[in-house]
Amino acid sequence: MTPEQHLELVRAVRPKIRKLARQGRAVDEAFKAVQRATHPDADPARVSELRAMFFAGAAELLALQMYGVADGPDATEDDYALFQRLTEEIERRHGRTLQLALAEFGEQK
């Protein structure tokens, strides 16, 4: 993803993410978008398994972020590098997911 595409995605999805987060639904809505894109015909039992896996991944990523950063109120260069490496890893493995999000939300301004 180019920096311009990233910025476009951020601008497009930030309001929706914040609204869903205030409602306590951001991660579940993200799951639903991924599930629809990757397993649209999954039966309810499979959707339940996928949701459990998705939330486990979300919890692990949150832990990596929370426990990987330096102590203190200010971000360090190592913190920025950590987030950059995590972002790069995710983009390498899930670029299609990001492209789908850009396609779905990029048109809404």
C-alpha cells in the first residue's frame, strides 16, 4: 500500500471506526467485513469458529502493541519502528483485506 493509499484509507474509515468503537462494536464489525469477503457462505458454526480466531488474533495484536512499547507517556523511535514492522507484516500477509476495506469505505467521504 502506498502512503497515499494509506492516508486515503485512514481518512475514509476513521469516522466509522470511532463511531463503532464508541458503540463497542469496532472489532466485531471488522470481523464481519473480513468474514463476508473471505467466507461468505460459511455456516453459523464456522462463523463462530472464525470469530473466535479473529478475536484471538485481535487480542494478540493488542498485547503486542501494549507490551511492546516503551514505558512512559511519549512514543520513542523504537515504538514507531515496532508499529512500522507490525504494519509491514500485516500488509504482506493481508494486503487483500486492506484493499477490500479501501474499496468498501474509500468512496464514502
